[in-house]
Amino acid sequence: MDNDGWGHVINEAVRVTSLNGCIEISNFDCHKDKIENAEGPIMNKLHISEYLNRTNRVTNIKIETKVSPIGSWGGKLGEVVRMTCNSCVKSITNALTTLSAVSKVNVSLTNEEATISYDSSKLTKSKIIEAIENCGYEVPISSSSTSTAPFASALSSTIKTLNQSELSSISTHDFESDKLRVAKLSIQGMTCASCVHSIESVLKSEPGIISVQISLIVERANVEYNSDIIDEQKIANMINELGFEAAPVLEQSEDTVELRIYGMNILSDAYSLEEKLINVQGIIAVSINFGNTIAIIQFDKEIIGLRDIVYKIEELGYDALLNDNSYNVQLESLSRAKEINEWRDAFYWSLAFAIPVFLIYMILPEFSWGRKLVNIELLPGLYIGDLVSLILTIPVQFGVGKRFYIVSYKALKHKTATMDVLIVIGTSAAFFFSCFMMVYTIFIDPNYPRQPVFFDTSTMLITFIALGRYLENLAKGQTSTALSKLMTLTPSITTILIRNKDTGEITGEKKIPTELVQVGDLVKIVPGDKIPADGVVITGESTVDESMVTGEVVPVKKFPGENVIGGTVNGSGSFEMEITRAGKDTALAQIVKLVEEAQTTKAPIQEFADKVAGYFVPVVVIFGILTFVIWMILSLVLTTLPDIFNDESSKFMVSLKMSISVIVVACPCALGLSTPTAVMVGTGVGAQNGILIKGGKSLESGYKITKVVFDKTGTLTKGKLDVTRYELMNDNLEFTHEIFFALVGAAESLSEHPYGKAIVSYAKQLLDVENLDANISNFEAIAGLGIKCNVVLNRSYSSVPPMTENTSTIGKSYKVLVGNVKFLMQQNQIDIPSNSIKFKENQERLGRTVVSVAIDNKFVGLICLSDTIKPEAKLAVGALHSMGIKVAMVTGDQQLTAEAIASQCGITEIHAGVSPKGKTLIVKSLQHEGVNRNVVAMVGDGINDSPALAAADVGIALCSGTDVAIEAADIVLMRNDLIDVVAAFDLSRSIFNRIRLNFIWASLYNLLGIPFAMGCFLPLGWSLHPMMAGAAMACSSVSVVCSSLLLRFWTKPEWIINSRGLINIQLSSGSLETNPVTKVKCVKDNKICFNILIQDSSF
């Protein structure tokens, strides 16, 4: 849609309807091809089309309308501040649904938003806000407005004001998003960035293809296309026509399995089995191919598991095995076994012929008898040495070299050029010129002086190239070692426990293939076993080595109720576990998938190599031609020539050799391999250390980070409230510490609020009980204020001073109120002493939340709660500062709490009282702070702060080690450990520095190698023989891959390791009453490295 008139129409209509209309336009942009999601009473779209047909201002437009019922309605209300739990949501929802004009209420705790549908003729927005504020919450004034006037009338009146004199017909083009598909293809035969460029250029020019992304190292392509215009197989065929081997990668969905069936003898067996399986509950669809005995079964995994399907097939008299060829093919592809074998055979084959040719031209002429032997003249002009060399060269040139000719022909046919084109030009020039000289001296002028031929150049070039490709693929296979190891971590066999369906008792055990393990299985784990899937420990205890998945070097103790990760290794203990996630849902499967996707995406710096690849081959060919022409002219003009022209070869031959050297020595492969090899090795090493980087772009941004923003709760802090202090104000000791917490804990046991849960947990710990035995009645939770109820204790508690019969609390009913000061003083008219108010204020300055308690309408005491910082928080912040990275903290908590936590961590920039939406705005504002744009990383848990993670240049999510599929994050850390944030940046810098080093080497190689081959250093007596040029070309790409392989030796910085075990932590605590901090001295080699002050929460 152009912006000449029609954009004005829409903008004007929106402006008009914003007063009274009921239109909401999302994703509106007058420069796009369509308007999406127009809602509200709207005139027939033919009205709009009628205008479009009369004007010449718009082309290729499709009008989509979504009509909602005519009537008044309300939209998003906006932020609702200070909601903390689901009880807050319930209280607001209940308060609003009691209003007669409200038809629908949706309150989001995560986004702190409320969306209310209401009749605006009966209810005003201010009344709704008032109802929410009466519940104890705040609603900031929203700038958004609702509209109720019909959009079509405003649009119609505006259209009439436009010039209607221009008439033309209008064409329509429907482009539906549901027609978009992504083809995942496996491509073999790519060797350099030129290959990638040729495939991309051909595919992008094809109608229906939207985007193309190709990974040279992984040999995979993701092609987005319109399924109405082109299909997956046609895309693969287009790539095959270029001389590569492409095939669609078939990925089974999570609810589809492919089985190989044994025991079917006739076609009717397949039909019978299909019919019986489709009637099994949970199986949705069955397709059996009798020819290849493959059954594809779609099922509902909530109803039936994979093993149940296999057992059902066995009950019907057949055998079934999982047909997971894609897994084996992928492992083979990663190891590059096929390419290694092919190029090894090619090298050995060409070497067998090249050695005799080399001896004929380079070794035998050095001896008199050898010289006589090769110069035996069979016919006039035909020498035995040349004839034998020709016979030996043909199998190499057209046998081993056949693949170069095929790929080059197909590439040139599509007007592209790859490295293979240069190889064909160089070797063909040497071979065919030698053949021409033989024919010339035999048939045209037998008396013509014998001219040296160079079949050895052709054979040795191809031999060196085959050797280079062989070594290159060996090295490439090593780049994927980390991913291959991850894919093979799970055991092949698992021992499951058989339960009686009626009683649930264990009746035996059975060994099954791990791929048949399903959710709900009980698995027996003995010492040394690999854990087959994610689950939870039921009985027993042990230590588990999680280093290969999370990077945690210290074995982790596992007790009943704790999670274990598939692929980890059990220690010396034994336990039974229940499977909670199996197959493609496990953490290990998610890690493998994430790493695969990361290694397929390109880093922005790769664009440099891609651009060079597009021009490299034509430019090198031009340089080769210029080299030949210039030296031919110079050889005829100059009286004094370089020594290379003084041998028995003609000037033409010398110039031709130099031209061939130029064409052969040039190598785009090294440039093309610089980034993908480093990314592949680096991301694999990161995965082994619990650092999952989602691609080259995230990697490059991680290298450039200038500021890190930490979320507070659950990131810098433990995310768990603890009772850090309490104060009883009742001087007559009517309530002891034990009775006080027995009553308060019992009262809070019905609360969903985090404060209440923390108090209950502390009360149970203090009283050393699992349950607070009490009867609770008249419980009422007043959202945003507190709770009140009656409590009757059913048991006595040991106390100081001890309770007597007169002071016993058993069976006595107490009225308990727990909440904020406003709740006690204003709502319930309870007096709180001034010294208690002062104590409360002092505690709040320390970042603690203070809860007031009254029993039987008398103020009794205060309870202080706080979320303590993680022990490594200050260390991580200090490390980031030492790396030159600025640090900020963002939180929804109040300013005092935020300042207390930030001061303990060493953070000076604080953004407090920020909603989840506000965090996104903070990140965006920090990005544009100062003269130069900041590159900002956001660190959070990936749940409540997902929008902020997505808005940051690099979103870093800390996960528990089981859920790594955090979409908003660019980097996922397998351990909830802030030190790994520093390690992630260190890894990013190491990888990016390696990429730059690779680029420097590859660029210098070509910048020096090509002039050297062109003869620029001939005045100094330096020249490059075509054979040596071929060897140098082969070594260039191998050296880049080997350089990237050095990243395999990356480890976390030494100070990180020291902080975990080698540093001696000396604690010296001060008076907790006067100075509630702990001083930590970090000592290494008897020297104090640094001091940390940590607020103590142990009391």
C-alpha cells in the first residue's frame, strides 16, 4: 500500500474514530500490504473496495475485516500495582464481577494488568478504578482510550473528501500466513562460502521462497517458502541441480512415531494391523507401508505411551522396533563419516597415479639414465615419458576430478561460481595445454623443439586438493564432538519396575530400550547407571554427576523429592525414580535441539565472508588472466627477465603456470569457514559447561555487551522469603515465642501469600513439627492488607518460660490478625507503640518487609521478612565491573528494599517499583543512553521478565537445569548461578576473538598468496609453482578449522574455579543486634583477594 492518499485515509479515520468509535487497529502501518485485526461495527468491505476500484493510489491490497457484535465495550484498563499472589487476583476479580455492567474480567498477575469488558452506558472507568483501589491496590491513570463510534462511517466520510478523478482497475493478491512453511534440508558437498552463496542466490531468485539460511558446517538449510507456489521436494531438486546432494530432513512431531514392523507376510496383514491399531484408545492415525514394513502412528501421549503401542503390536502377533534412522543419520552427518571416507579414497586413488607422474617429471630427469628413459621417442614428437604421464593423469583428471567438473558445470549453468570452478580452470588449463603440445609436436610440426608438458601439475593439484578436503573434513568432524557427546549421553537400556495395576505394589523389574521409557514409569537406578530421562527421586539417595549437562563439576546430592536430569551419571548410591519427562521433552533433548539450531544460524560478522564469496571467483579468474597477459607482454618487451624465464620452458609456459598458480592458490574456503567452525565448536563447548548460546547473533552481541541489567527477585536474590527477625512487644510474656508462632503460623496456613508461606515455614522449623495442629475458623483474607481468623490450638508446645495449667493454650480460641500497620491501626483500631513503629521503619531501611501481629485485639509483635542475596552475587557483579561492563538492577520492589539489596551486591544503578512491562521500557531506555548506544544484556528467570529478555540485545535466563526451552532468552544458563553469567561473556569473547583471528589469517593468506602467485616477488627471485599453490590452498582451510578447534580447550576462567573451591572463605561475624552483617575474607595463597559484606539472615 503506498502512502499517497490511502495512508491519509486510514490515519484520518483512526483519528476521527478515536473520539467515539469502537475500532481497534493493531500492527497498523500504511506502508504494509494489509491492515490486520480491524474489530468493531464496520460497513461492508465492498464500500472500501468500491473506493479502491475508483482510484489509482493502491495496488496489491487485500482487505480483511473481523466483525464483532454491535454494542458498547471496554478495553484494557492497564496496570494494577502491588498484586503479589493469586489471592490478589481473586479479590480483584470478585470485586469487579459483582458490578452489574461488567461482563468479563481478566486479571494477569504476571503482567500486572486487568482487562475488563463492560457496558460503558451503565458504568464508567472511574467506578472500576475505585472498586480496585477499595481492594487495596493502585491503578495508574492509563492513557489508552476506548472508542464506540462505527469505524466505517468515519472512513466513509473521509473517503468522500479525496480526489476520485483517477480511475483504474485493481489487482488482488492473497498472502496467507498459514501457507508459509519452513523446509529443513540436509545438503552435502558444500566446501566453502562460495558454495553457500551459489545456493542462496539461486533459491532466493525462485518465486515462492521467502528466506534462506544455510549452515556450511552443519550442512543444513532452513528455507521459508509459500506452499501454494513451491514445495519442499522442488527446493531440494533445485539444490541437486547445482551439483550438491540435498534431501528434506524428516522430523517427527512429538505425538508421531515411526516403527518397523516384523512378521507381516502378506498385504492383508498390514491392513488388518492398521484396523486393529486405529481402534486402540489414544491412537489417532495409523499408516503402514507393507513394502518397507514402516508404520507411522500418530497418538495422544496424554492417553497412551510409546511403549504401550509397541506392547499392543506384540499382543497382536508382530514385533516392532523404533525406526530412528534420522538420529543415526544425524550422528553420521556430524562426524562427517561419509565425506571423510570419500575424500580419503579420492586422495589415495589420486596419490597412486600422481607419484609416478611426479617421478617422471621431477625425479628421473635428475639422473642421466632416467633422462634417457623418459626421453625415448616412440614416434616423431611422441616421448614415452609424456605418453605414460598422459595415461596416468586421465584417471585423476576425469576420475577423481569428475566431481569438480559436474559441480562447476551446474554452477555455471545457473550463473554462479564456486571454488570448484577455480579447481577445474586450473587443472584443465594444465592438462589440456599439455595435451595440445603433445598433439602439436606429433601431428603438426614433428621438428618443433620439444616443449615441456606439466601433467604433474594437474595430478598433484588434484591430489593436494583431495588431501586438503580429507583433512578439512576430519577437522570439521571434530568441531561437532560436543554435540555428538550430548546426543549419546542417555543409556541404551533402562530397568523399569513393574507395578500391580490394582494394588500399586512392585511385582518385578524389566529391562527395556531407553527410547520406550514413558512418563509415569518407575525406574531403578544402581551405582554407575546413566539416568534415562528426567524424573524425581522416590526412594533412596545418592550423588549424581551432572557435569556433562549443567557443567556442575561437583556431584550433587539427591534425596527423595528432588529432580534428576536424563543423561547424568549416578554415583555410589541407589534409588528409584519416577519419569516426569521422556523422549523429546527431556532437558537433554531440548539442549541438543537448541545447540543444533544455534549452529545453523549465522553471526552478523559472517556477512563479510558472504559478500566476499559473491565476487571472489570472478575476481580471481580476472587476476589469473591479467597475470598471464601482463607477463607475456613483459617477457616480450623486457630485455632482462626474472630467472624463472631462463629455464627450458617457453615464456608462454611460464606465464601460463603463474596464471594457474593464481587461480589455484586463491581460496574463499578459509574465509567461509572462519565463523561457522568457531561458532560450532564454541556453542558445543558452552553446552558442555551449562551455557547454551542460541546462535551466532547472540554470540556476537554477547561480545559487545556494555551494560548488564539484573532482575532482583530470584536472580540476584534466592527468590525465597525468610523470617530474618521478629520482635515480641508484650511485656507480660503472655505469649512466648513458641505460642506466638504457633498461632501466627496456624493463621497463615490458609493464606496463599508468599509472606504467609514464609511465616508458616519458619514456624514449623522453630517448633520442629511437620504440621501445625490447630482449628481455624472465620478466616478472611483482605487483599493488600492482611488476614484475620480465629485459631484454636490442639496441642501444647515447649516454651520459655514453661507453660502452666493456668497459662495453657490448648482448646482456647484466639482472634489473630496479621497484616500491615494500616490494617491493624485503621481497619481494626489497634494501637501500636511508637517504639514499634520506629523499629519497623529501621527494618524497612534494611530492605526487610515488616508484618504486624495482633492477638485478641492487642498488638503483640512484629515479624521481619526478606529475600537474601545469593552468595555469589557480589562476586559476579565485581567480575563484570572488572571486565568493563556496567551493572544495573531492576525490580518491582520498593526503593528501600531495592537499595538494600543493591548495596550488598555492589550495584549503584537501581530502578525500583517497576512493573514487568516497565522493565522492558527500562531496557530500551538504557540501550539509547548516552552518546553511543549501549549493548544491554538482561538477566532474569525467563518467566516474569520474558518481555524484558526479548527487548534486550542479549537476554540471559537462569534455569533450574530441567527447563531450557525459554523462548525469550538468547543465552540459557543451566544452573541458577550468577557466576555463569560472567562465564558466558568470557566464552562469547573467546569465540569472537577466535573468529577475528581466523578472518585475519584467511584474509592475509589471500592478500599475500595471490600477489605472490602473480609474480609480484619475482624480482626478488621468489615464485610459486602451481603444485605448491595447491598445497597452500589445501592448508589454508585446514588451518582455519584447526584454529577453531582450539576453542575445545576453553574452560571457565581460573578465578571462577577458585571461587568454588580453591579460595579459603574465612567468616567473622559481628554483633547481629548492632550490625547485622557478615564479613567475608577471600584468601588465596595467604593473601586477601577481596572482602565482601553480606547481610546475615541466620537469625
